[in-house]
Amino acid sequence: MAKRRSLQEDTVALKTKVRESSAKSETPEGNPAIRSLRKRLKRTQRKVRAAKHREAARAAKTEAAK
């Protein structure tokens, strides 16, 4: 199996793809390929936010246990 990229690496790659595709396209709002890239970007951003939130909660829980 291939090694998976981290969420941060995936987010950066998707941001650049969206930016490049939007610059090339005349109507980026109506382009379904750009729309799907934006949806994937939002999905990975949600995953990053959730992971950070879990990490913060875990840190708070260990501080409270002390």
C-alpha cells in the first residue's frame, strides 16, 4: 500500500490545485471539477479542525487529571 499524506500536506496540495484551476478557468463557479476540488478541500479542512480539537481536549483532560 502507498504511504498516505498527512492532512496538512493534502490541504496544501488541494489549495494549490484550486488556485491554479480557478486561474485557468473562465467561469470557476460553474466548473464541476473546481467545485469537487473545493468540496475535497473543505472536507480535509474539517478533518484538520476536528483533529486539533481532539488534541486540545486530550490535553485538557490530562491537565485536569493532575
